[in-house]
Amino acid sequence: MSQPLDDRIAPWSEIAEQYDTMNNSLFPADLDRLEDLLAGRQTVCELASGTGRAALRLARSGRRVVAVDFSAEMLKRLEQKDVQGSVETVCRPMEEYVLEATDKFSAVICINNGITYLTSPGEQLTLLRSISNILSPGGIVVIECAAPSTIVFNWAPFPKTMPVVIRHDMFLSMSVSLDFHDQMARISYAYESPGEPPRRVTTVSRYIWPNEFKLMCELSGLRILNWWGTWDGEDYVSGSPKMIAVLRSVAGTGE
């Protein structure tokens, strides 16, 4: 089920200031491996970049990096951290950017569940089909999202609430509920700091099953080069925490 754009943007703009503290699913070691994977690729586009942890890291080595996100507040946080002005930012829905951009990149990445925030299979498929528009010859695509088995089994029974103290002056709880029919995950973040009223935002995502994702890639003209379950490069198996796909467009290759 497709979600209106304003409804998609609102929760991320609300939590932009706290996002780097609230979300730590991409660890420094993961960024090291991403950097190694993209060695020699000097032009990178990050779709759904958020506050730019990956984009900023990749730009350190002199790459040209373009960060695309639909939330101006998330990109504002990126720019505040980017004291060297090394990352170009584009405030636009990623599914529009890949259709209309004229730049070409040797790597396009969409990690940390970015593709799942398109909440219909048609939107996810369209994004994958359109990514080739911004790939230079020989370019690769890296997609990373949580494995659905992790979502379904780790968060049962539903809804489930998990309290987390994320720093000394903020308490966070996450409440997760799933819609198995539409493969939708709704995560509500409730957080409060001393002297401030409690705040709550809810994000909606659509998780993708492995064989469904492989079919989407085939229909999009993308060949899977690597299919990992962790950033360590371990093959994806049942129970892997992540799905990480390294892809290449077959357009013009004769495949």
C-alpha cells in the first residue's frame, strides 16, 4: 500500500535531530567494509542518505558523493556535520531523482533499510528498474535491508515494546507491529528528555522476502554479484540478520 509523500517525510523530519543517537544499526566496521567494497569507485550516489553517516565516510577519501533524501531536516543534519562541504545534497524523493537525474555514478547505494520505506512492491520495483538510469558503465548497486525473518521472529509477539536508554539524558522505547498481509512494519518511537514533553513518531516500511527481492532484481535488469547476510561478506542463509545485495546492470552487456 502506497503512503502519501508528506506522511512518509514527516516522521523523519521530526526525529532528524536525534536520529544519529536513536539509530545505530550501521556500525563503524560496516562502513569500513562498505568503503572496501567501493574501492576505486570515485563517484557515489547514496539514496535515502538520512543524516549521511555513509555519505560522509565515503567522501573522506576524495570521492564525489551525492546524498539524496526527501527530508530537508535530515539533510540539514548532514550538512551541519559536513564541515568541509564534501558531500553534495539533493532534497528529493529518491524514486524521482533516479528517473530524472542526468549525472552518472560508478556506485549507487541504498542501505540501512532505505528501499523498504517505499511501501508498495510496485514502488520498490520501479526504484530498482530506474537505478540503471544513473549508473555509469560497469557501475554497481548496493542495497541493504533487514532480513524479514529477523523482523518477523525477533519481534514476535506483536505489538512488542522495547525500552532503550540511548544516552544519559534521553529515554527511548520502540513499539513494533506487523501487517503480514501487506508486509508492513510500523515502528513507533516514543522518547523523552528531562524537562521536555514526551514525543512519539511512527515510521512505516515494507519488508521484502529474499526470493521476492531476487525476482525484483531480475525484472529490473540487475544481476546479483554478491548476496550477503552480514557486512562481513557471509553468504545469506536462513536466519541472517541482513540482506545485502551487490548488483550490476545487465543493460548493454549482452546478458
